Amino acid sequence: MKKKLKRGFLVALLIGFDEKEIHMWKVYSHSLRVYKTIKLIRKWKYLDDKQIYNLLEELVNIIRLVIRDGLKSILLASSQKKDYSTIFLDHINKHHQWLVRSKGYNRVSFGEIVGTANTLESANFLISQEKSLHIIHETTSDEINLLVKQLEKIINIGDPNRLLLYNLEDIEAFIYEGGKKDKTAAEKLDFLIVTEDFINNHKNKHRIHRLIQIANNKGIITKTISIENPAVNRFNQFGGILAFKKTS
């Protein structure tokens, strides 16, 4: 029986541009999975301004779906001879400044990688390169730092009515209340944060993965913080697992 490959936790969305297609991949800590593909109506160089605008708007709409689920780290890849990534970022800055200039956790972090990601093989090779790993680390660290700032705000406000849970049993009780189909927990909790240390050291990993999955299904944004992320120590100070509602 073929052993199932470990997927890991979600890290970023990789968008690979080429002349005929835009390929999107979900980057996990141990794997890469196909997400979506946009096929161009003709080669990029033959598109007029309106067609390019519509193409980039289609891509923005897909990104909206991703960030709605809590993924705020976006990696853009195009070859050195092409400036597709720059064209897209210019489009963002001109028409969707809310993506990059929002305050707090609403901001999206973009990173640019030079290379192709139009096949699973080329995408895997690209993100394994040292330069790419550095860009991925910088991009995802920016997103996690925004989470730390949200946590610090809650602590500094000291509002007893603002929910902050950092005990596994308390978090389970709150999220599981009402059954799997009840989504009222998402009205009081925005985030479930779990560190990689917490998962690795817990004797029942299935229990943690089940909690993460149910929280996701109920509309709560879940984040697993990598051991390599500098912010992991701050979350580990709370035992490695916590849930809270963001401040305005």
C-alpha cells in the first residue's frame, strides 16, 4: 500500500504567471497542491488593455476567496524576462489599495519570486531554492507579525468582555458547543492559533487536527505557526494554542 504523503499546514498561495496561463498553488509546510488555473484567451503579449484588466480582476476575485479564509501570504512568480508579477502589483496598487494598505490583519503580504511555476515539478523546484525560501519566510513573517499585534492589542486593552482563550479544553468546549453545524462560535472568535511545537509535542495529534478542521468549518480562521517563525515564542508563552477575536 502506497504511503500517503504528509501535507502539513497551509503557508501561502503561489501564483505562477506565464504567457498562456496563470497557475495557482497552495503551499503547505510539507507539500504543494494545485489550487486553480486561469487560461488566457490568447498569449499575454497579444492582449489589449481591457483584456489584461479583466484578467487581473479575475485573479483578484480568486484572491478574495483565499483571504476570506484567512490566508494573507501571496507569492508571485514570473520569469526574469517577463514582468507579469510587477504588472499585477501595479494593478493592485492602482485599483485595490485595500489589499496592501489596510491596517492590522486585513493587509495582504505579497512576495515576488523570479522563476516559473507552471507545472507541479517547476513550482516545487522554485519554492525549494534558497532565495525563494527567504522570500517565503519574509512574506509569511509579515502576516504572522500582524497576528502578534492583534494579540498584544487584546492584552493591552484588558477588556474582560473580549474573549481570549489559551487552554485546549476551554477552546474545545467553546468551539464544539452546539455541534458541528452550529457556527455561532465564529461570532465571538476570529482566530484559532496553534504552534507547530504544540502539535508535535501533543500525544494526541488527531485531537488537535480535528479541532482545527471543525474550527475551519465553523468559519474561524486557523493558523499554524512554524517552529522557524520568530513569533512562535510569543504564542508558545500561552502554551502554544490560543483563540481570540480581533480588535477593530
